[in-house]
Amino acid sequence: MANAAEPTAEPVAPSRLARPLAAWQAYVEVTKPRVVALMAFTVLVGMLLATQGPLPLPVLLFGTLGIALMAAAAAAVNHLVDRRIDALMTRTRHRPLPRGLLSGKQVLAFAALLGAAGMALLLHFTNLLCAALTLASLLGYAVVYTMYLKRATPQNIVIGGAAGAAPPLLGWVAVTGQVDPGALLLFLIILVWTPPHFWALAIHRRDDYAQAGIPMLPVTHGIPFTQRRILQYTVALWPLTLLPFAIGMNGWPYLVGAALLGGRFVWQAWRLHQDVHQAWRTFRFSIVHLFGLFALLLADHFLVA
């Protein structure tokens, strides 16, 4: 990106933590626990939608845990790679690495431990395809997106969003050992949901990304262009979220709920299109939308079973 500011701020040197609890909290923070929790929920939904019968408890528990640990490892690598640009941004400057609460070596070792534990659980309790796809998802986020795409193109989140869209597919594969149309549909829903979700945040934090030299869409193409793209993606997402009913995966309760949620998301995107100050509200509702959608998938699955 032309004339982009180069990230030059260095994180402060690691300091001793006054309390063991602070160290534990810092390690938890680098795993992005709220993001991982939402991902684990979509993994669980993918598992339960994959079959009408009961699931083996070890696959349900340890499969979900294994995927969550791999996601946490990818998040920790993201913190490590982004530590210098995090120090430049208001939203991220208080993360453990910029504050010096953890060193790069500590975070790298922690990420390796999480990844190894997650992979061991997946290989033992699920199947080779699930483990391989989860590893590919980790590498896609931690390496392809974080190390390259994020800094290379304003389409970073469109391409890199594939890693974040994988969890329900991974949960499905953990149970069935194969990639079925239903799993691909869940993957596609999150893939299309991700850009408007993240671009709303990018509008809200545009100055931060510009200062750090990250070519997010509002920085490279401007806020009005991004507002239009958010609206276009939410309009495209709405009918896509209705397809689980169309293919017989879910019933009428899901269809009604998904239609209402999708309409509300489009309306919120329209409000953002008219008023840039709606960016943060749109970002927050996008999380409610995804959680609500997958909760409906799960509830409807048991209602019509």
C-alpha cells in the first residue's frame, strides 16, 4: 500500500509479573478465549448436525477440545507475529506481548504446546482427515493470513476467512470422517459472514489500521466503498443462511429464525451504509447473528429429530 506507515514500535521488554495469577491471565489472553469459545460452539453444532444418532462422548468432548486447542495455538501465533503492530494500535496495545507480560519465546512455546496437545487429541479420538484439516486451518490462519495476507492485500479477510470458517466443518468431519454437503454449507455461511463482520470493525478502527500500515479495506478503498461492500455481503448472506432448510438439513423453526436474523443483519448493514457511526453496532450484532444462527441450527435439529 502506497505511503503506508511502517510498523516501527517495539514491544517493551518482558517484565516480571507480580502475581502468578497475572501470568495465567496473560497466557489465557493470547489464546483469544472469546473467539475460541464461539468457534468451539460452532464445532459442537457441526458434530451434532452430522448425525441423527447419539455421538460417542469421547469424540464429542475431546474432538471439540482438540480443535479448540489448535485454534488457541493459532491465536497465540497471531499475537506473536503481530506484536509490533499491536503496539501501535489503540485496540491491541494492551495485549500481553506489547505490555511485556510475556516474551516471544514464552508465547511460541505455549503455542507449540497447545498445538501438540490438540493434534494428539484429534489423532486419538477423531480421525486422520479431521486432524489434517484442523492443521491446515491452523496454518492458514497463523501463517498464510497473519504472516502474509493481512499485510499484502485489502482482500485479506475474504481469502483468510476460510480458516475461521472451518470449525463447523471440522466438527462434522470429526464425526463422519468425510466432507459432506451439509458441512460445506456451514463452512460457506461463515465464510460469507466473515467479511462484513470484520469490515465493520475495520471501519470503527480505521485510523488504527492506517497507522499500523495494515491494508484493510477502509484504509485502501475508503469508508463509503467498505460500507457498500458490507451491505452487499449481508444481502448475499441472507438467502445463503436459508439453504439448510432448502436441503432438508433443518426444518421450519430454523427457517423462520434464520430469516428474521438475516433480515435484521441486512437492516443493520443498511443503517451502517447510511451512517458510519453504526460500525461498532454492526460489528457487535454480527456476533449475535452468527451465535443465534448456530443456536437455531442446533435447537431445530433436536426439535425435528
